[in-house]
Amino acid sequence: MTVSNEPSASAGTSAPTVADPASLSFEQARDELVRVVAELEQGAPTLEQSLTLWERGEALAARCEEWLVGAKRRLDAARSSAEEGGR
């Protein structure tokens, strides 16, 4: 018996098209992540749908983390510049 890791056509989430997480703003990724978590908490009808949602959630969480790390770097750089300018 062969097992496919590819989601079936009926296993998608309620959104007909799914944007690449790399193209999303922090707010877009966060809002979609909240929706995905809510769907997972409600319980998806099939295991395949649950796995698809979980994978999407992981990708969205990683995108949010990228944005937060970038924001922290910018803040650190701004603080460093402010401290150097005040000396």
C-alpha cells in the first residue's frame, strides 16, 4: 500500500487560494494563524485536513517569527545609533 503525503483536493482549508507565507505582512500572517488555530481547535473533519492546517500554521508562525526578529534587529540598531549619538 502506498501512502501519499500530498493533500487531496478536498483536504484544503476553507480559503480557495492560499498565499505564500513569505509574501504576507506580519499582520496578515498573524490573522491567518489565528484563524488556522481556531479551525484546529474546532476539529477538522479529516486527519488530512488537520495535517494541512497544522502545516499551514507552522509556516505562518515561522513567518511571524521572521518579522519579529527583523523588528528586534531594527530596534536594536536604532537604540545603538541613539546611544552613539548621545555620547
